[in-house]
Amino acid sequence: MSQPSRENDEPGTAGRTPPAGSAPAPAPALPPSAHQAVTFLELFFDLVWVFAISQLSEHLLEHQTWRGAGQTLVMALAMFVIWSFTAYESTMVLARKDEARWVVLAVMAGGLVMNASISGAFEDAPWAFVVPLVLIQVGRSAMTRAHDVYASLRRHRVSMIIWAVVSAVPWSLGALAEPEHRLFWWLAAVVIDVVGMWSGHPVPGRRHRDFSEVRFDVEHQVERCRLFLIICLGEGVLTTGRSIAAGPQDPARLAAGLAAFAVLVGVWYLFFGTGTDEVDARLVAEHGELAMGRLATNGQQVLVIGLIAFAVSTEIIVDEPHEPLTAPAAALLAGGIVICLVAFWGFLALLTGRRLWPPLAAGAAGLGAVVAVCWAAALPGILVMAATAVCLAGTGMWYKRDAADAMRAMSA
């Protein structure tokens, strides 16, 4: 994996000396097809959304009900729609042109306000969540359109704005509604946003999109998604560390925290320690740059939702390691890791055509069964977390062997 750019975050400026007495010339924009390492600006941008993940975890921890889970899911999807579009557009143009980078900073400012209001979005602060969201969705596309290199993308921005305006209606109606009815309006709004993203924002009467001219730096986008996932795993480490810090002298709390850390290591190994670079190269060659970039970005959303659920289960279990596992904690623990495994399975199935990945299928089923049995037997949370770590370690090692066999079969 290539490293983030180190040359003042500006591509193509190394070794350039401006004439005496003149201002330095701006760096020329890289074309969308030229590879550029992930920039410091993009990593800076991601910090706002890691803050959102922390806020979402806190909201779910305080509302361990089906309604609370639905509220967390709606806000998480809204957050990831914004992150996905901005990450995609920064790969194409926003991180490649000096005069366009302020758009990323503007989205950061709006996102900071939006994410800070997560805890009150379904109570007394709905507009603090909705107003930045709508302004970002409409404004980012409008501002990016002025910097697009391809005519097809400039046309597509208009369709994106139309969809954003349509979804703004249920977002606004939900903010006006009573808190108990807000979830249904906002669910409708986020469904519009997600469907628009996955379908390419079709608009009746407008020319069918043709992106045949578009060249895309898929290596940059995939690297961006991986770095964001690493940051999200880091948030899981912070959550675990905070839980241990509440009583590091307690051996049971310490052991439960280390077991949770082992689960995070297992997730890291599955996604980063099993030859993923070779898989990526083959998938890009077979399916194309845009398809690979789109699936990597969309799959990221599902993975992080799973990590949010796991982080909440970690706080519950590490705080009371001797207590029998509660039903919400069991659902969050098993559901979080199973979501990650199933999302990875679906990503590989879509891009390789190989429908069945036995390690991931068996890992998801086995882990769910183990947690369910432990919950039924009223075993303490510390033992359940340790069993989860063992299951995930076995899944990762089996997947590494299976992936190597699959790559050899594809080469034959």
C-alpha cells in the first residue's frame, strides 16, 4: 500500500523553484486517472467522521432498543452517504486541484456540526442535524461541478442535486415532526439517499449516464477506504482502552478488554493480513476501475456499521465482565462481527463470481451460534468475548488459505 503524500500535500511540486521575484506557481492538477497517494487533507477530513462513529456508538449505548438501533442506523447511513460521495469526489477532483480543496474543508465544517448533534437529533436538536446534511448534499455537488474534468460528470452532478433536493423534503418533515414519528420520515429520506447512490441517480427525461470517458484512480480510492477502516479500528481500540482505564487494577476487566482487543486484531488480520493487494489487482483487471471503487466504498459503510455495534458490546462487557451476557450485548457482539464477515463475503462474491467463501460463511454462522449458546447458558461476558476472539482467529487463518487457493484457480 502506498503511503500518504509527504511533499506538503501537493502533487508534483517537488524540486520546483519559482523565478526570483515572482510568486510560486500553483501546482497543476493531476488528471483523475493519474495515481496520487492519499493526501493529508483527506486524512484530516476523515477525523470528523471518526468523531461521528464515536457519537453513534454513544447513542446506541444509551438506547439499547430496536428503536435506538433504527435511529443509529439511519444516522449512520446519512453520515456515510456524505463520506462516500466526498471521498469519491476528492479522488476524482477535490484533492487534485488547489482551488477545489476548500470544498472538502467546507464539508468538514458542516459535518462537524451535524455529527455533534447526533445525541440530540431524535430529541430537541433535529435541525442541527438536518440543515448541515442538506447543505452538504446540495452544495458539495454544485461546487464540485465547477471543477469536474469530464462533461458526463458535470451532467451527473445535476442529477445528484435533484435527488438531494427530493430527499431534503422528508428530512425536513422529520425535523418538524414529533420525536416519536421522526424515525419514519428520516428512514424514508435516507432510503432515497442510499438508493440514489447505488443506482447512479437516474432522473426521468435526462440523458442516460455514460461514463465511458471517465478514468478513475481506483488505487487511491481503495487505499482511502482501507485507511478509513484502520482509523475506525483505532476508534475501537480507544473504546476498549477507555473501558479498561475505568478499572485497570481489576483482573477481570483487564482480561475482557484484552479479549476485545484480540477481536479487533482478528478483524484487522482478516482485511489487511491475508494478501489483499493481490486480490485487488486481479479484481480491477477483471471488473474495471469504477466498479471496484464503487463496491469498495459502498462495502465500507456496512463494515463500519458492524464495528459500531461491536464497540458498544465491548463497553457493556468490559464494564461488567463477570455478569451474564445480556440479550442486547449478545445481539451487538454477534451482529457486529457477523455483519463484517457477511459484508466481506458479499464484496468478494460480487467481484470474483465465486458465490461461496466457506471460511466466511462458516465463521459467520459459527460465531453467531457460539454467542447464542453462551447467552442461553448465561455465561459471563468475559468468556463470550474470548470465545468470539477464538472463532475470528480461526476464520482468518482458514480464509487466508482459501483465498490463496482461489487466486491460484483464477490464474489457471
